[in-house]
Amino acid sequence: MNILTNYLKLIGINLSGTQIDQLYRYRKILIEWNKNINLTAIKDPNEILFKHFLDSISVHLVEPICNNKSFRIIDVGSGAGFPGLVLKIVFPNSNITLLEATNKKVQFLQHIKNELELNDLNVVSNRAEIAAQNRLYRERFDLVVARGVAKLTTLVELTLPFCKINGICVLHKGPKAHIEVADSLTAIEKMGGGKTELFPVNHEIDVPKIETVFVKLTKSMETPLKFPRPDGVPKKQPLQNV
């Protein structure tokens, strides 16, 4: 944990003793639950620190997070809580929604919320295609994040509808992110996306290799009401470039 906390200091993040304890407890519970529920393929405690926790916090390098209740974040397809739950621990005053469709993962997220006594954390059990049509969530968020959910052609349809005008989507992708962006230009445009940028991770510390490339999308126009399309359609029939 010392390497992680020392690196965070370099980028201006100083964790309190309470926050460090929360990350320890989160990791411990994750490892325990993972014995019975498939939450993560990464089981080594140190790899969890860097490949999950540090990778999640790196969102802050792409789009600085305002640590106050008025700054609303949604993590689409939160899974075991990456990146949204980690961001909540590191930026405790932010208002974060974790959106997850798998019931067992929702139970895990709710358990962590209760165990760590996290306020202004909303765990929502629903699919993105449905939640994005709900006025409580549609175009309500300053920052939309997602990690390992789907190919970008599908993911932009599942995330941009949640984003406010001039809000930001920061999406975790891999080394071939530039190819996915090239294949997703039509989908980005149709969802109201504007400026698109790529941010490779480059941590100058001795950690396991991380190959994340972030795709940052700025929302420039409202998403048409017909999007996202019904449950399952964005994945089965992704919007192709024409």
C-alpha cells in the first residue's frame, strides 16, 4: 500500500488513515467474496492494488474529479466497483452512482457500501439500456466512467446518454483503443459526443505493467431519445461507421 499512497502523493492526492483502512478492508472483502462469486480474475493482493485500485484512480489524471456533492459520477457496469467504488473512497465527498445489472455483484457493492459506511453512494441494480431512459439518470452526470464493459461501438451508446451537455465520459480501454475509436465515430456522433481524446497510462513507478488507454469523450449535444436502444441491442447490433 505504501507504493500506492506514495504515488498518489505525487499527483496531489493525500489519503487519510481512514481512507487507507477502507482500501485495505475493501481488498480483504473482495478477496473473500471472490472465492464464491466471480468478481475478478486478479487474486494477488498487490496486483489488486495496482491493476484495480491504481488503474481506477488514474481516471483523475484524465479528468480531475471535483471532491464535492454537486459533482455527480456514474460508473456504468460497475462490477466489483472499479473504478467507481475506488473513486468514492479516494474522493469521499463526491456523489457517485454504481450501476450494475448482475444481482450478486449488486449485493457485493451494497455490502461494501455498508461495511465502509460510504455516504452519497447510490447502488442501482439495472441495465444501462433501461436506466438511461429514466429521467433520474439521463443526462444528469458530470462524469461517466466504465471499465471492461464492452467494445467502444457498444459502450458509447451505453454511457453517453447519462452524460450532461459539456460533461465527460472517461472509458477504460486497451492498447488498441485508437482502432476502437476509429470504428466508433458514427456511434459517438449519434450519441451527441464531440471531442474525442486518447490518454495512455504511463506510471513512472515500479508496478506491474498496466496497458490502459483511456478514451475521453466530451458530450456536445443531447442524445436522441431513441438511444440507447432496447436491452441487448447495442451489443448485438452496434452502430457502424457509414
